Amino acid sequence: MFSNKKIAILFCLIVLAAPGRVHAQDAKDTINDNVKVKGNYFVVLYAGGGLFSYLASVGPSGNATGIDITRLHPTGTFRLMWHPDHRLRLGIESGFQELYAYRLKDPADKGKVLLSAIPLMVDWSMAVTKRINVFAGIGAYLLTTRLDYNGKVYSNYLSLGFSAAVNYVQPITRRTGIGVEIKWADATQTRDFGVSGEILWVWKMLKW
Amino acid sequence: MRSYLIILIMLVLASSCKKEYSAPVPDFNNWPEFNSGSPLHFSASQYRTMEGVYDITAGNTIFGETVAVKWSYVNTGTDTTFHFSIFCGKNIAYFICEGKKSNGDLLLNGYWRKMDGVETGIARLTIKAAQGAGFISSGQSNPTAKAITITGVFGTGQALPTSSFSCTYNRPLFQKTPFLILANRGGGRNSDLLPVSENSVAMLRKTAEMGGQGVEIDIRYTKDGVPVLYHDATINLRETQKSGLLGPVENYTYAQLSAFVRLIHGEKIPTVKEALDAVLYQTDLSFVWLDNKVTDAPQVSLRALQKEYLAKAAAAGRHLEIVLGIPVEPAKQQFLALPDHADAPSICEISVDEAAGINAANWAPRFTLGIVNDDVAKAHNEGIRAFVWTIDVPELVQQYLKEGHFDSILSDYPSIVAYYYYVQQ
């Protein structure tokens, strides 16, 4: 089984070993056209939604009756990136992820848990081809436990966290595009990582 | 070419950057001779006959030149299990074995562990009939020539043991009365990769095996006010298995924690009542330090449990001290708010004067204050004992025992305190 660190490093490996040229002068390319054009600066908004899946095992051991786990959950990403006139970009990311949920199987002892997260990330990004961008994020996840068992509990915990993503963006106008993104997310206090697939809407908000 | 070089470097990093440590107790139940042996059924004095300081004649490169040998027991309902412990002076190592008789020999089967690392392995030891088992079995509690030799083998991990170990009785264990070896967090920390979780009932049962005569336990409160054993302020992965429940302990009721949260080795978070019950009825521990982590919380429920279990201990004829911890001023104020605080045994960390002012019988300075013998003498003059905490460095344990006049040392490694204490002359 791959560890989280190994996956992060392999992700970096793919990024670093990717083709070194970006076709920046394509007039239709709304997202990556700053690269190699001196003096082009953009602020680009990425907004996406999709499904997140936490792949590892969940729930405490020693539960006699076991648990039912729900693994596919909605997720949303909101990312604001500064695209300067070189390949490396900087930005911030937030959003919402339901990580996992489970309920006790015992019909006489009903209870359910939902763990969700709000990422608070600083992102670095790079265009690796004309349409493909990679992202790496470090920061925190505001984790929220929603427990429903003999009363309801909402409990928060701030966890160190990481993310990495790769997306493909197809321009639809000079300032907007749509795309797809695959993201790896890891909040350390959940021990294991999850992956999401999202549909993106990209908007070049500012240009100067 | 550059891309391939990067790939190579990253692959090297990916395969080397994470190492997970563990020290699982080896399965030592495959010694046919031991399995076919008969239970010891010894008297307390027979067990004590084997206790002492031994000189190592084989195995000293790992375990040092001398060891301290001690028996302890746990009582699990109708059954009592005795453990033979060897506390070593090197590598914070120890052996924990169970005993049986076979053909006149005493067989000691178990494992060893180095606490300054993760090394562990199976240990198969024997006291042969002609090397002490004979007079131990016959019940001679004070033989004129106490010539006991323990021989055997130890191994690494799950491998069959092949390395030689032997040690010979030298002298009795040092006994200064009173001195207490206290184990932190119910017996040991999760970071030391013990087979049971810190602040669990299972850990309390193991404390004496590892040399502890008493324990410090960390106390927090659930949302519905149940005092439980838990160190950190939050439910987290350091102390618990992944459950989806995170955040402050006091956000959850005891029923919720009990249904959804398990400590890292699968135990439930114990209540203080369960812990005191285990200490009183399942171990021979003589001291419990209730370290209240919520310093501004009312201490009424803890005081009630303290009174209940001191009365139960007295009724059972057990010598057991249970003290309320007073680490800081807010906790002192809560202690003084107890209607019967003058009668409540306590341990005050603030200062000797503060301890005297609240009629605490115990003062607990942090070890970083140094060997404060003047303050210890002042405490003793007030009739107050001095418990220094928390010393984990073997050289410091030795120094504090040799130069200090403390009445107790609290440590995450009670085995090393036991070693340096018992080998004194």
C-alpha cells in the first residue's frame, strides 16, 4: 500500500518529468496564455464540484455489530490563483469535502458519524501543457465531526493537511473555461488520504 | 536525460522517506516443554526467594552487567497470573515472563524488550533444579546459600531464540522504606510502542510487570461529567483509533465515546471508576495519582470516587493511597472548594509552602527544578513527601536516586527506575 508521502512524491515526479514546453501563444487559450508573455498578470478563479472518496478503512475496532460505511460524498473546490508571467503560480484554496460517513449496524443501537472538512490551503500551480495544470497545496483542514447518537454533536478540529491536483481546462470564451480535475487530499488527522473527481469552471477574473 | 534523472531521484526518495516503527510482543507460546509444564502454585515467600540483584554472565552486551529480578501479579477475576520481570541497566531493557514447573526445573517463558528502540524477542529461561529451583520449590524462604542461576536463550522478533542468557544471584533487592516507583500515564506512553494503550485498564494491569508500584493517571471529563482517563485535550489519532470523532473530549458524552471511540490498541476509554476498580482488585499497586487535566473543573466527583475507593481498599485490607493532583492555582482553588478538603489526600505541584498550606501530604516538583534537597528537607520537616516528575533519562534517574532525597520518582520508564533503585547497596 502506498503511503501518503509516497503518493505526494510520485505526484511531484509526474509534474517534474512532464514535457517542458507550454504553448502559451494560442489566442484561444484563456488560462495559460500568460506564460512567456512578459507583463501579463491574471487572477483566475477555479470553482468545481464533484465526488470525493476516502479509500481507507474507517471506524473503531471492537465494535461487535460492525458499521456501514458510505464512501462517495459531495465535494466542492474554490481556488483563487495568481498567474504571473512565468510558469509557477500562487494562490489560495478552500471549499468543502465530506470525507466519510458510517452508521452502526446494530438496529438496537442506532448512531451515525459524518466527517467533513473545509480546506484552508496555500496552493502552488504550474501549467505542464497548454491545457493541463498541476496544483500542490499545503495548509490546514478544518475537520468537523457530526455525530448523531444519543444526541447530536458538532465538533471541530484543525488538522495539518496537503493536497495535490491535476486538471484539464478547455477554454470556452477568452475569459472562461471548463475542465475536469482529479485531486488527492490528505488531512493528517484522518490518517489516510482520499481522492476526488470534479467538474471545473474557470474564470479569468482580473488581468493587468 | 534530465527527466529520467529526476524520476530516479524521486523514486529513491519515495522508497525511503517513511518508516513506521512498531515493537509487537512476539508470540512466545510455542515452547513445548513450557506448555506441558505445571503451574507454580508458590507462596508469596517462594516468589520473593527468587527476587534479587543478579550478575549477568551471558547476554551482558545487550542487557548490562547486573539486573534486578522481581515478581508481580495481576488478578483477573478468579485467576491470578504472576509475572517474572528482569529489569536491566542497559538500553532500558526488561524481560517479562510467566513461570511453570517441569521435571524439577522452573521454566520462565516470555519476551524481552529494549525501550530505547524497538528491539524485542522471545525469551526462554530456566532455573534448573540444582541451580536454585530445588530449594525454591521446597519452600526454603531463607536458604543459607542462595545460589540461584537463571540460564536460557533469547532471540530477535519472532525467530526462535538462540542467543545465550544467564545470570546468577548476587544480593537482595535494595529496599528503602518508603520509596515509590510511579509509572506515568497509567504505566507508559503510546510513543514507546507498548502492547497496550496509555491510560487504559490494560496498561494499569501491566504497570507492575514493568516495575511500577503506583501510577499517575490523566483525567478529563465527558460532556455529561464522567471523569475518564485521557491525556490530551482532544480526541485524536495519537491516542485513539480512527473513528471520525475529533475535537475536545468534553464535546462528547461518555455513552458516545464508549460506542464510537477506541484507544489505539482497541480498549475503551476507561472511567476513573473502572481504573480504580482495576487497581484495587486486579493489581498490587499501592498509589494512584489522579492528575486532573482540567484544572478549573470542580473536583467533587473525583473526591467522591477517592473516598469510595479508599473505603473499599480499607475494607479489603489493601494498602492503597489515592491522591488528588493539584498542579496549578485554579486546581488548588477547586480543591479548597471541596467541603471536606482538609481530609482529602492530595499531591500539590505548586510549592512546598502551598502544599503545607492546603494540608497536602505530598509535594511534586518537576525534575527540571533540579535536585532540590533543601526544599525536600523542608517538606520532610512538614511531614510532606516529595515526588519528583517525570524522569525518563536513565542517567538522571540514577543521579536523582543517588544524590536526591526524594520519596518517589515518576517516570515513563518504571523499569529503569526499578533497576537503579533495586541495585543500590
